[in-house]
Amino acid sequence: MPVKVEIIGLEGFPEIKKGDDIGDLIVSIAEKNGVGIEDGDIIVVKSKIVSKAEGRIVNLNKVNPSPDAMRLAEITGKDPRLVEVILWETIEVVKATRRHLIVKNKQGMVCANAGVDRSNVAGRSDIVILLPEDPDESARKIVEKIRELTGKKVAVIITDTYGRPLRNGQVDMAIGLYGIKPFKDYRGKLDLKGYRLRVKRIAMADALAATSELVTVNGSEGIPVAIIRGLNYEEGEGKASELNMPEDRWLFK
Amino acid sequence: MPVKVEIIGLEGFPEIKKGDDIGDLIVSIAEKNGVGIEDGDIIVVKSKIVSKAEGRIVNLNKVNPSPDAMRLAEITGKDPRLVEVILWETIEVVKATRRHLIVKNKQGMVCANAGVDRSNVAGRSDIVILLPEDPDESARKIVEKIRELTGKKVAVIITDTYGRPLRNGQVDMAIGLYGIKPFKDYRGKLDLKGYRLRVKRIAMADALAATSELVTVNGSEGIPVAIIRGLNYEEGEGKASELNMPEDRWLFK
């Protein structure tokens, strides 16, 4: 018997506005799509719709860049107001080059521009969108709303799209989660022949984020939510920030 | 109408021996699993079974470490014979630390140990397994064998499991492919509102590799092949090595 897992991309999301309830929308749109919500579903949500619902939008015309922002804008060639907003979201500037501003963001993730995104916001180029304030908490709220509305127990992963060091092209990664562990852990386990497994700890939340791209990938808001159904996953506590490698283990600096 | 994609993990692969035909096995095992092969299937194959079929196995007892291997073994704390085999597969040593030997391998991928794996080989700790010599070519042979046996047109991706800079946990990445482009390219395209898309180029082959983990992940040979069915993907020419970022674009060294 083969193992089967299904990836379902939900069609028909409206443009999200501040105050919209994402859990509520997922339930009603899953219903309209004829797939509903089932126990054990993993629901993968693009961070952009969560940010919009949480009002994480800034008008650059109201931003006064600090001296630090001015200096980094000079180095990177970026809009100083945009750099100022990026710094709001930043713990530490990791690398500033002519085209790139790589920072450690408030969730501890090393990424370009702290995930602050200028495109795709209501047709205005002076509007930028920030990542959710606390993506694990955003995921928890969606899980609980779905539980409240349907009685079903699900897990939620919130994703954003990132470039990667050493590897071309972008992939989605997990920036928030609830109801599922970030890793599938094999440390200390042996294979069928009694050997220590080479695979130690699979970044399962990132694998699920990448999986969702098969149905959500289009850079637009066409399909911002995927349901992954039929996977026998490890429930449990965890934070997406566990996926961030601590600085003392970086081999590349 | 939702978009649906299915991930099917094929059960019942035997232990692979040198000379086995992987394309042949996939067809017969897909049949036994009751799912067969369909036009448009993307078949994701763990490199380990390809390596074994191609006889890419080395007995360390027959390896004489070179002075370079001795020196790197001293730095990394690894078996000098293992380091010697790693150097066979290496274009350039990128980083050698107390525990890690990071190299650019013959396919141009920066990874630990050039993908040479000591675990999981027939119960013997002096046996190591190397990556397929030319994984794109291995993928091509599997595609053509499946075409020959079933008349179906499929794509094949060959994967291996890797750690990532800056991010905890391992994921599968594409090291060989045929019949599918490595990227889904949005460069120069605009979103619904006329804005340049932030997402430029999705590493689709890596996303598919990560997707396969949902059914193959276990570090053993339990399920070495996943069929991804129902995805509307871009056929075409390409090489997995296009996923490797050229050194002049590395931000972290």
C-alpha cells in the first residue's frame, strides 16, 4: 500500500483587509472549495495575508529615516525610508552590500530586508508590508479559531519566501507554527542495520512550507493557503525560531 | 475548485544492488502499489538507490589517503581514508573546521563531505557511498526507461539530504533532474496590480525535493521514491547544477 498525502490549494480568497479573521476565512473558503477542514490537516498560510489582517502595513511617506537608515541606504542603494522600516524589524545588521541588506530580524531569522516587502500592496508603491509581529502567536490564533468553528484539530504553518545562501532561487520557509513540531528528530536513532542515521533532524516545517508552494506559488494572492492532508506528523510544542541556527554555529559569515 | 496535487510514497523497494535498473523497478513497484505511472508524474528518487545501482560504493580498506587527505583529516577529526574519497569528489575545499569539511563537489554544489555517506551501506562501517557520477544523466535514463516500458512521459528529480547555512535541520535538495526545469521563473513579470513581483525565481526542483520528504523521510531505504501527481509544471531542458549559486554571488564566505 502506498503512502498518500494530498496538497490542496484553496481558491477564492478575497483581498485581505486589516481586521479580517484568517481562521474564519479559511474555514468558509475550504467549505466553498468542497474540501472542508479535517482532523490532522496541516494548514500552510502565506504570511502576507496574516500581515494584512494584522494591519502590519506602513506608508513610507510617514517615515522619517534615522541617521543609521540614511547610512545603510547609501551603502545599499535602497530608499532610506524603507531601510528605516527594515531597522524597526531588525535585531542586528549582518551584511550590507551594494544591493543587499541582510539582517537578523526580530524572530531571529537571518534574511534580506527583515522580510519587509514593497510589492503587492494595494497598488501603491509607497506602502510596505511587514512580517506578522509574532508569527507563532498568529498561527496559534488560526488553529484555535478553526477548532472553535469546526471542532477539528489542525496544525498551522505561516510561511514567507526567501533566497538562500549558496543556492539559486527562492523557496518558502516556516516563520510561524502551532500544533506541529518544527523538526522530525532522528538523533540517536539507528537504521534497519543498526547504523547511526546520517539524517539527524529533518526541518519538517520548512519541508511543509516548500510543499505548499506547489499550489500557492505565483507571487500573487491567488492561492495564499494550502491544506496538507493525510500526513502522519508529530504534534507538539515548538517555535518556528528553533529553525534559526545560532550564530556560534554559522560556518559562513 | 481547489488545486490538488498528490504525493505518493512507493512501498516495497528491495535492497538495491549494482546493476539494478531503477526505472524498471519504479514501474513494477508503482504497479504493485496500485498507482501505476501516469503522464505528467514527477518521480522523485533518493540518490542513494541510484548510487547503489550504479556501483558508487567504496571500501575504505582499499583506500590510501594522500598527504592532502591526511592534513584535512587532522583538521576535521575525520577518518583520513574517508577524507581521501571526499577529495575524489571535490573541485574545491571551501571550509575545513574541527567537525566540518565543506567542499564544492564535482557537480558544483557546496555541501558537507561532497555527499559521501558512511551510514546505511549493507551493515559495514568501512563501506561508503558516493553520489551518482552524473545525476542529471541518471535522471534521464530513468525517464527514458519509464517511457520505454509504459509509454508515459514523466519527469525525474534525484535528491540528497543536506544541512543549510544559517538554518537548523536538514532538507532534501535536487541534485539531478530531467524533463522539468529547475526554476519557475517570474523575472520581469508583474502582479495583478502592475507591480514587479518580489518573488523572482522559485527553486521548484528543490521545493519538489522537499515535498518528497513528506513520504520518504526516514533516513532508511523504506520509501526511496515518491510520485508527485497532478502538478502543472514546466517541462523543458535544464540541469540541477543551475541551482548552485556562482561563487561571485555568495554573500557569506
